[in-house]
Amino acid sequence: MQRLFFSLKFSNAQQQQLLPYQQQALAICPDAKAVASGNLHLTLFFLGQTDSEQQQRLISAAGRIKLAQFSITLDTLSCFNKPKILYLAPSQLPDALLQLQQQVSECCHAEGFSDIHDKYRPHITLARQARYSWQFKQRVAPLMLDVSEFALYLSDNINGKVRYSPLHIYRLGLV
């Protein structure tokens, strides 16, 4: 069994572009724990524990998704009180992102997985264990990222550190 999730696949350069926003988040809550730059991602669907047969069927089903590349503009720094995270999110959701998330969800539901949240709220977790007693939402300088890939990721714990590794990468095309 492996702990898996589907996510947008950001390049190393894109993950580096997120670091100034992470610094802004840590300035708001300096005791929070920064997410490693290589782990910065935007989840499409969290699967949890998955066996190898389910994994192979999910890989195959997701491979049939045919959508065009798109862009996402991240411009809002905010927080979730439970879990205690600081995140960066879009104020306007691109239709293409919602279409991709819906199609990935359909693949996952067909394999018996269910959503762990009642509503999809795309965000990039910048810091965890953020202790604060107030809810905030702050507009920040917009960051536009081009999205050309999504992936099935493995969430692994190595020597007490979480690492996200893509197991299978899917390219979005020029549909």
C-alpha cells in the first residue's frame, strides 16, 4: 500500500517562483513550518492508501484524460484553521483547472475512492503547523503559472521528512 494523490506538476523553476510567497506567509506566522520547495504542489485529488492494482488502474484511467494546457493566476494568501496551514490560491478559478479536477475525480470515484472534502478548494500549502487565532485573506502580487502537466504522486516519509515524488506524469496537450 502506498499513500498517493493526483496533483498539478510544477517545474523546479515554478516551485522556486513560489518561495517569495512562502516567505510572506512565514512573516505572518513565523512559527509555522515551511513546506520544502520540492513538495510545493496543488492537489487535484487525495487518494490515501492505494494498492498496486488500484494504482495501475488509476494510471491507465488518468491517461485517457485529454485537456489543453492552461494558466493559473495565484493571488491570494490565506489560511485554514483546520488543518493549520498557510496557503496561496487563485481568487478566480480557471475553468480548465475545474475540468481537470472533475475528470481526475471521476477516475478516482470509479475506483472506489471518495473525496475527503465537501468542496474542492485549490491551493498550494506553503507552511504547516501555523498557530494563529484569526482568519485572514490577503491579496498578493499575482503569479501566473502555466500548467502543462499533472501527476500521480507518492507521499513518502523518509527519515522523518515527507517527500512527494511523481510516479506517473501526464502531459496536457493542445486539444
